[in-house]
Amino acid sequence: MRAVTAVIDPVTPGQDSRTMKALVYSGPGQRAWQPAPRPVIREPGDAIVRITTSTICGTDLHILKGDVPSVTPGRILGHEGIGVIESVGAQVSAFKPGDRVLISCVSACGICDFCRKGMFSHCRTGGWILGNTIDGTQAEYVRTPHANTSLYHLPAEIDDETAVMLSDILPTALECGVLNGQVKPGDIVAIVGAGPIGLAALLTAQFFSPAAILMVDVDDNRLQVAKQFGATTLINSTDGTAVARIMALTEGAGVDVAIEAVGIPATFDICQSILAAGGHLANIGVHGKPVTLHLEKLWDRNIAITTRLVDTVVIPMLLKLVKSGQLQPAKLVTHRFALADIMKAYDTFGNAAAERALKVILTA
Amino acid sequence: MRAVTAVIDPVTPGQDSRTMKALVYSGPGQRAWQPAPRPVIREPGDAIVRITTSTICGTDLHILKGDVPSVTPGRILGHEGIGVIESVGAQVSAFKPGDRVLISCVSACGICDFCRKGMFSHCRTGGWILGNTIDGTQAEYVRTPHANTSLYHLPAEIDDETAVMLSDILPTALECGVLNGQVKPGDIVAIVGAGPIGLAALLTAQFFSPAAILMVDVDDNRLQVAKQFGATTLINSTDGTAVARIMALTEGAGVDVAIEAVGIPATFDICQSILAAGGHLANIGVHGKPVTLHLEKLWDRNIAITTRLVDTVVIPMLLKLVKSGQLQPAKLVTHRFALADIMKAYDTFGNAAAERALKVILTA
Amino acid sequence: MRAVTAVIDPVTPGQDSRTMKALVYSGPGQRAWQPAPRPVIREPGDAIVRITTSTICGTDLHILKGDVPSVTPGRILGHEGIGVIESVGAQVSAFKPGDRVLISCVSACGICDFCRKGMFSHCRTGGWILGNTIDGTQAEYVRTPHANTSLYHLPAEIDDETAVMLSDILPTALECGVLNGQVKPGDIVAIVGAGPIGLAALLTAQFFSPAAILMVDVDDNRLQVAKQFGATTLINSTDGTAVARIMALTEGAGVDVAIEAVGIPATFDICQSILAAGGHLANIGVHGKPVTLHLEKLWDRNIAITTRLVDTVVIPMLLKLVKSGQLQPAKLVTHRFALADIMKAYDTFGNAAAERALKVILTA
Amino acid sequence: MRAVTAVIDPVTPGQDSRTMKALVYSGPGQRAWQPAPRPVIREPGDAIVRITTSTICGTDLHILKGDVPSVTPGRILGHEGIGVIESVGAQVSAFKPGDRVLISCVSACGICDFCRKGMFSHCRTGGWILGNTIDGTQAEYVRTPHANTSLYHLPAEIDDETAVMLSDILPTALECGVLNGQVKPGDIVAIVGAGPIGLAALLTAQFFSPAAILMVDVDDNRLQVAKQFGATTLINSTDGTAVARIMALTEGAGVDVAIEAVGIPATFDICQSILAAGGHLANIGVHGKPVTLHLEKLWDRNIAITTRLVDTVVIPMLLKLVKSGQLQPAKLVTHRFALADIMKAYDTFGNAAAERALKVILTA
């Protein structure tokens, strides 16, 4: 895990005696909407944001399974959110109290070598810290470090529900999947995994006018959603013939871009097996295990495989596309809850297949 | 293997009753310098070239072990060569008898979809066919298909020994290693494998002024050669501490570019273990087995892994650099033989470590 | 003009005594649909194509004004066409009589240094020669040099009218305007000139999802067409306030990409005056005069200005996009004539504003 | 000029009653080394730097001619410098008093839209302000706004004289000339202008191994320096035959990259006249007048013309190359003075041809 010691300062005593409610993780399987101290400015680059809208990410479910060791008991979860600035530290020049903001899932100092390269994901004092190594956005208030370069002004015409999709899921799909995959007009693209992130890749891949988008999943409901979102071909991979069918559909050539949107060896394997000579395999999935890479078949195939933790550098681009009407992120929203009902929202999101849930909106 | 049926036409009877001598493969472990029919024009795009200089590639040793099933007994080996045009087919407009030419290891029709993209390696009727699915260059004469786009005019000031390094080894090192790795000024580059191809990567990486080139091998002799060729740090990986030492040298950051120049799981593993966030792993090695890719560590590291069969599209660039004196490919030559002594040359090249052999020159 | 002597061989006597009808240029202002010898194979790379559909380009009008000195009296005009192969020379391996083909406006040998770089426009024995230095496609038959790399197979599902838009106008708009301009999602693009080429740029710019496309012209009819084709803002520049209005619309920032689609100093001047810092000016227009470049204002603006003669390397991409339904090139067609009525078609096309003509189709 | 009102705050009273000496501009032709108030922190992002080394730029001479209207009487000149941090404002987290730093000629907030794109030159509250709209570095002390993202830590092994060449001249040459020109291995590069900036382009172009670098100037002394720095061909353009000679040298093809390093119509004209089809013209020169762009010759030549105010984003890369020994910037230094003798230094630098001056070093 990247060092975040400069940001975490547990010894600063709470200057704010007021409490709030927040979704607190207390170890594997344990979460509760419970009182917590209201956050306070600790570093001069901090802002305190009153959350108006948040959501739940698949990563939050991983945390609850105990799969993310950097998250320790007592942590407030959540790394996506929209809100209003309450107060700012002495270094915050780009925002003032009352500003309506989008919170990036990735905090960026804007100064370190990685930030200067646009690799905010690897910021030496930031990266993915919200709801991970510091308290997050599934709360009434959140402290956001490096506010100048981690928050975004929101124009009035973009509603909260739309905007919160730009905290993580859409930048992740676009950067890790579509841009890394170098989707171009006329391409054949396969997206393996029709969950929220795969569907977000489907929406953003269309910015570049591929000729075909093949959607691969084991869940027919999700595939039907994919069809409505613009997929040209649906492949249910349950029976193990997905690779064969894709190769047949492409007359043996394979696909120009394969986007891995699940994070397990089986789906990575589909991706590497359907890649055309010269193709790109863009990994989005969070992998917990190694995979077998068939270099004995791929060494002479002129392919590229990429990985990426989202940098959220495309948030300004996405805001423009929302304003112009080219992107309707709220399509991904299937369920809406009051923030205070977040426990129910987790139940629904955690049972996504049966509930036909994609993204759930939490409104404060 | 890519279909090459349009090129192979075994039924055409020899119109030339003369014989020549050639290095013929007769099954695993079996090679001989023996009489063979002189090649004749079979397709209108063919040229017949009288070989003046050839060399032996590591791939030829793989073939002799029986590891390359597309090579069948009776095949004349060799895919590198310099020579003089003897005759040309009706479609050959760019060359005429008497022209001195460089033979690319990859044959390209120049017409198919892959050739139009510059992916000559995957030409639908070409690619690596010489010394593989058709007879090759370790002979007094060779038939070269698609001559217009597979041969290169050689200026008088470039000698044979220099030029033959541009048939395969230097384009491979530059395209698959250096260009795919995106080496840029100031980078830290690690090259794993100091054999001929790794050393060629070392020579060509310097076109882009990296700050450091770390050379990794198990053979101290080869590492010393690397030092003379411009490596800034030598790492003997015999004791299994190469990864730890490289991470220490880079203060835990890892390298910007790791070039895999061996082709076995152990060296690939070094490469994936030393990659900086945002780094590139450029594979050159010919792999016979799958590797384990540690996506559980790499999924969030913003890396790219590339593979490539050489396209030889950089031959014109390399010719310019040889003419201007920026590149001295003959540095790679350690031994010289008459072509008629190719059996001895194979003995030497096959015992490279003891013989301290890099590239061996065969002169007709 | 690029040397084309290798292709022109006036001494070859006509082996075909039959005549055909063709649109012959006889000097400024003089054109006639008249008998001409049927073309014959002169070089082994040639094909003879029976034209089924052709069209007229703005360049043809320039020629008729006498503005293109490389076109000499007696020349058959036309560089766009669809047809059926009648016969092929000895070097033509990719096509055979009876094949239905798209004729690129640019002939490419596929062998020379420029062709190897994908710069077919500057092919040393090709480039724009059809209807220029050799006879063209506004005829019942045409000889196409370098057929292997200058013709394209047409799938049955693409009709002639659609396909002929891919000979020149759509590749030109996409390559010179959209790709050179590096249009990307969220961009503000201005296209100066709403004639056929500007409208083609408008259609192809949408492959990359710009947030806004501002269309600038002096003709309200054309601007209305632009609106139907996807322009987001229409600017009639007649009153000289176009620059001021565009700067106001962009809050003083200017546009990300300005595409010059006319070819006169006034329109180039609009483009250079509306460029944002970091912007791209992509010139499509054929210029007959120098322009004044305001480097005293632009030297510190981090801009790029590009020019290009179309290479038609995107024809395969465009064919995919037509097949997938992303592109409907026939939108550009406003008038249809029999090829034998080409004299009337020229009248209509030459009076485009009054006739509201964009592209006219000529069907044999 | 970009708005810099947020940075300039003339009403803040001096909290520091001490004075220093500085080079003050008092109108065209008027400069003096005179007492001035020591600068103080005005904005929380500021640092005060004690200058240890500075230098004079050609732009300073332009200012003294009265050619830069944004520079008003009373201004301390200078935008290059090395020094030691005296004090920092509340927002400065990356530097502390005592740190030895390199001052970029361009100030960057790191927050605005341009900074996020790496276009520091167009920072909305920065850009080139030092020695322009705020006091500069030709003084004993300087206030540097946006210190976090405008200063660079200097390792002990890089001396001041070397480092100060990285404030402006080397980043300008590399970014505006070499990177914008896309110099690549084997290219033929022409640099028009062998003054300090042209010579810096010559040094940095070699990072990419061009086959030939043609240096064009009217001063034989400077051309001889260019030869020592690696130029392969020297062209004295005094007699007006430079274009003809370069075209002859390139066998009529022209150069791949032309770098304009003067800033007048005549030198721009040489550049546009020698460009190969597909070539790049990278402008570095500061132009005071428009130029005539021959689009009637260039519209079909597939060229790119770029302009750029330096962003100094390559400073980290250059620091690596200095440390590794690939770059010896001190080669550009011809004269050395005490900072207190800056009046003499200006005399020398202002008479560069006769004095054979390139860069002059000022040491405090």
C-alpha cells in the first residue's frame, strides 16, 4: 500500500464535538450506520464536505468480506460522493464553503512526481485513500485531503445522481478499459463482465464509435441491460463456449480490444483467448489471484496488456460530455435510498443479481 | 502457424537443373551442408538471391531441437542474409538482377490488411516463412517471395557483415524491446538476458538516451560485453537476488522499462517483479511455456505488457543510423566462417557460452 | 508535381480498338461527353475497371477553371468511382475480372518509402494521378495503376452510391480534418465551410464525440443541412463577426479544433483567430494563395497547424463503419444523374448554392 | 497577456524593511543594479528564494528594447535562477527554508485546467510572470509564487551553473523544438539559428539520435560552436542560398524536422521552404511580426507547424539526464560574472556576436 502517513494524523484531537451518522466497518461482515465524530480539518489542504449524495461500489463489498487488509475496523466506508463544502484548510484556494463539489475516488496532491505525470492513482500522499486508509463518503460529512486537486466544481445543470457516477465508475471504465484499450472507430470490442463497471465501459466505449461491442456475462438480465445500452452482440458464457463463439463471429480473427471487467482468472482467460493479432487487453478487474498468461501462444501476436488504477484525470472530459448530452450516467442507477437507509441499500446491492441492481443512489 | 499455402507450391518442377549447397534440416539434431536443387521463381513476386553473407539465429538452434513443428525435415534453414539478385519474377518492379540486397527475416506482401497496418509479421501470405515453411538463407541461393516489399537496397558503404545484422536481430531488439517498451530520455531500463538479442536491445535502447541501463544475466562474460556496449549496471542473477538488488538500486521504485530477452518463466518473472508503477514490460523472448502473471499485485500498477513478432518496419531507419555512424552492428560479431564451413559455425554458435559467441558471420 | 513518368506511357499503342464515352477536358471552360479510346493495360500493376458509379468533386471545377496546370487538354476527368474489374495486369494478385471495387482517389504502389509510411498521397509513382496526369473515372472505363493497393473489395451490402463517397470525400474529411485535428470526446470543434467536404468533416468528427460542433459558412441553406447532420451551433459568417461570436460562445477560450474546409485566406484567418491555447488547426482546403500567419499572436499559444493530401488509409475503417451503420455517407447525395447526362450534372454541381447541391451521383 | 491579478498585489505593504540589490528596468534602454525592497510572502503559495546563481536571457534584451509591453518601469528582470529557500507561505508543503532549488521560468498553480493538462505555460494565475508582470530573479532575493509546483529540489551533485540552464533555455529547446518537432532516430533535422536557444536545441535533439543535424546561421563563429556541439553540417545563410543548399544536400527531399530558433520572417521562411513531405516545423522563436505561410505550396505536403511557450514539464527528465552524464548544459556558458557585476554582464551579452557570448553566469 502506498504510504499515506503524511495525510493520516490520528493524534489531532477532534476540534468539533458534534457527531454525525456514518457507515462504519467493524471487521469482516460487520457494518453499521452509527454515530461518529464529525470530521475536522487536519491538514491545510483538507476540505470538509457535507455529503448530499453517495453510492456503494463493488469494492465496498470486497472490504466487507475482509479482502482488503488496508481497511481496518472502525473505518467509515465509501469513496464516491457529491456534496457541499463546509470548511476548508489554509491551502485550499480553489474551493470555498458553499461550493457544490464532486469528490474524486482518488486523492491527488498535484505536486509529487506521479501527480505531475497525471498518475493521480499513485500520488505519494494520496491515491485511493477515502474509505480505505482514511474515513470515506458514506457519511453525513467527510474530510477530503488535497482538496484543490481532488474535488471538482459542479455546474448547476448536472444533478447529484448523474454526478456521483463520475466519482469512480465512469472514469474507471473510460481510463482503464476504453482509453487503455485504445478503442477506435470500426473496432470490434469485447467486454467481459456486464456488471456496473462493464456496463460503464460499454457506455464510454461508444465515444469512439466501435463497429461492434460484444458483451460477455453469465447473467442474461445483465446482458439484456447491455443490449439497451448499445451492445451489438450478447454472449452468455455459462456454457464455456464463449471463446469459440467469439472466434467464430470474428471469422477466426479475434477482437481488437478485450476489456476485462470482472477480476478472476476465468474472465482474464477469455480475454487473452479472443485477442486478434495486434489487439489490446485492457484489465479493469480487481484481481485477488495470479493468472496464467499464455505467452507460448501470445509472444508473437503483437498484443498489449494493460492494468490501471483509475487516475480520474478524465473527470473534466466526462463533465463536458454530460453537459453536452453525449453521456447519461444515470442509466446505471437502478435503486434509490435515503442515506440513512444505507443498511438496506447494502442488502440490495449485495444481492445484485436477484435484485437486478446496478448502482444504488444514497441521498442525504 | 499462419497459412502460407499461396506461397508454398511444392509441385512446381525445378526449371533449373543445377544444384547448390545448403544447410538442410533432417529432423531433430540432424543438419548437414549438402547438395540441394537451386531455387527457381515460383510466383511472379519472387526473386532468386545469391547469398553473399548469412548468419545463424538462436531460433535455428530451437528448430534443431525439434521445438518448431512448422519446420519439417528437408528444409533449408536460415532467415537472415545479404546477397545479389540473380533473377526476378514478373511482379518484381523494385529490384533487378545484380542489385545488392538485404533480406528481411519477415516476408511481406504489402497488400493484405496486416501489411497495410505495418504488421508485416502477420502478413497473410508471408510473415516468418524463410527457413521455416519455405527454404531459407543458409544456402548458396534462396528464393524470396514478395521481393518488392521484403528486400532492401543496400548502399555500397554498408558492408555485408554490418548489413546482415539488420535482417532480424537489430529490428527485433528495436521493435519488440525498445519501441514497444517506449524507452525515453532519462528512463531506467532493465534488460533481462545479455545474449545477442539482449545486447542488440542494449545498442538500440541508447537511441533514446535512457539515464541507466541495467543488464541482467547469469553469465559474467556476457555482462562484461554489455558493459563495453554501454550498460551502466551489471546484475548477475545467478544467486536469485536480482529483483531485490534492482529494487534497492531504484530506491524501491522499480524500472521504467523491463525488456525480457530470454523467453523463460524465470526471466519473465524478474521483469514483472521490477516494474515501476506506470512501467512497460516489453517481451522479446520466444516462450515455449505459459507464465504466471501476478495480476493480484499488478492490477493497480498502471503497467503495460507487450509482445511482438518483428515486423522489420524499422530497417530503413536502421540503415540511416548505420550510414550516419550512430549504430555499429558489427560489434555483435564474434566469429567468422566461410559459408561452406557452416557445420563448424553451428558447433561454435551452439556452444555459445564456452565459445563466447554472439553472432557468427558466414561468408560465401 | 510528383513525378509520375513511370506510370504514364504514352507510346503504348491502343490494343483495344473499341471506343467508349468519357468527360474530356479540352482547356479552361471546355468539357464534353465524347468518344474516347477504351483504356488498356499498360503496366503489369494496372487494372481496367468498368465504371458503374462516379461523382464530381470540387477539384474538377477548379480544373475546369484552368487552375490546375498539371491537367492538360484531352484529359478525362474524375478521381472517384465504383466499378467492376474488366481485366488486370500480370502483377495484380488481389483482384480478378468481375470483382466489384472501390477506386481510391489516390494511387499507391505500396513499395516506395512514402507508401511504407502510409503516406500514399506522396507515392513516388502514384498519389493523385487519376483525372489529373492520367485519365480518370468520369468515363465508361478507367485504367487504375497499382491496382493491388489502390482498389478495395466492396461487400455486396454496400451500395454504389454509399461506396463512392469513400473514394475521396470521406477519407479526406476524416484524415485531413478530424484525425489531423485530433478531435477527442468533449472537444469544441469549429468547421469553417459547410460545403460537401466540411459536411463530411462534420459527419466523421462525430466518431469521436465532441461536445460541440460549430459550423461556419456564408450560406444559410448549407448551415441548415449542417444542423440536420449534427452541428450544434450555426454561425453565418457573412457579416464578419464570426470570430467575435465564437470567442463569446467559448467564453474567450476559443475552440479545441478548427477545421479549414474552404481554402482561401479569409477562412484560414477565421481558423487561426479562434484557436484555444493548445488547439489544433487542421487544414483541408486547397489553397491557391499564401496566407498571413499571425505568429506574433500564436508563437506562445502551443498550437499545431497541419496540412495533408488525403492518403485514403482510412478506407478500410470507413467500410467497417458503413457496414455497422455508424456512417451513412449517402446523406451527402443531393442529385442523381445517368453517367451519360454528366454534362447536366456538371451544370448542377457548378451552380451548387442555387441548386442546393452537395454530391451528385452518376450512374452508368 | 494572461490575467495574473490574483498573484500581483501591489497594495501589500513591505513587511520586511531590509533592502537588497536588483537589476531594475526603468523603461526602454534603462537598467540599473540598484537597491530595492526585499521581497516578502504575499500569497500562501509563495516562497522567498535567496538567489545564488542567475543568468540573462535574450528575452531580457527584448524587454530592454521596449518590445514587451507587459513589463513596466520599476520591474526587476530575470526569470532564471538557482537559490536557497529563505521562507515559505502557509501552502508550501514541498519545500522548507534551507532547501536548494531550481526556479522554473514558468510559474504553475498545479490546479487550473491548463496545469492539469501539463500546459503550465498557460496557468491561469501563472505562466511566464517572473521578470515580466512580477519581479524576477536578477536580484539577491526573489518571491516565487506557486512554489510547490514551480520550484525543483536540486541534488548536491548538480552545480549551480549547470542547473540554471534548466530554468528556461534547455526546457524551451527540448519542448518547443525537439519534442514538438518529434525528432526520431535517423531523421534529418535542420536548426535555423545557432544562438543559445538553437544550440540548446542541438544538444537536446541528440537525445533522439537523428542521422544528421544541419545548423543554419549567419555567424561562422556560432556555426563552429555548433560543430563542436554535434552539428553534422554547417550552413552559413548570409548569401541567401541556404534553402537551395539544403534541398541539394537532401537530394530534393527536404528535412524531416525544421526548428525555427530566431523569430523573424526570414528564418521562418527558410524553415517552411526546406520541409520534406510529412515534415514538422517546430517554432521556438519569439515573433514580433506575422509571417507569410505558403499554403499554396504546403496544403498537400502533410506537414505540421507547432508553436509553444515552454511548459518546463521536462525539468525532471533533464535533471535525470544531467545526473547520468548524458547532458552537459554548462557547455552553453561562455562568460561568468559576479551578480553585482550584472551591468557588465548585460553589456557582454548584449554584444553577443563580437563577444562570442552564449550564456553568461551571474553568481551571488
